[in-house]
Amino acid sequence: VADMYEFGQKLPQDYGKAAEWYTIAAEQGDSYAQYKVGRAYTRGTGVPIDRVQAYKWLTVAMQSLSNAKDGKTGKASRMESENALSDIVGAMSQEEVTKASQLVKQYNEQHHIAE
């Protein structure tokens, strides 16, 4: 459904609704959705630009993808997540990185993921 809203396929294009649906899937562990949520926060597509949230979701996506045999599941690759993350890290303050790292840790604890 998220892709349908993002690209306007059989549904009106709505980046906000796409971000909502991607977030639902991301919370359930879908690495592609985690990547898409991270990119949405990086670009402000359907959500406000938020480097902390972008860092969180892109890091979680990289973790999910590192558990895949080839570093790739479905439509997302670890390299894409790493590249997207490196695009924003340079613009982040140490305080933002610390806060984002705490959010990643909380996510991992909530989802029983070993770091």
C-alpha cells in the first residue's frame, strides 16, 4: 500500500500516507520499509525533515540487511542504507547522533535484536 501511495498507483499520490504505511511495515521489521522511512525523514517526503529519525531508521535498516545472506532483501540493499546514512551524518551534531543512537538502542530492545 505504501508504494501505491508513494507512486500514485491505483491510489492518489500521497507522500504522507505512504510514510505512515512504510512506518507500520518498518516497525514490523521490513528492511525496505525501514530504508524508505529513513529516506523520507532525510528528504522531508511526507514527514518533516528529521535527521535523528532518519539516522535511526537507516541504521535499523542496515542492521536488518546485515542479517540477510547477501546484504539485500527485496528492494533494499545495505549499501543504499549506508550511503543514505553517510549523507546525513556529516550534518548532524554530536547531540543528534547521541539521541539517534539511543533511539536505535530502544528499537533493538523493543524488538529483541542483539547489537
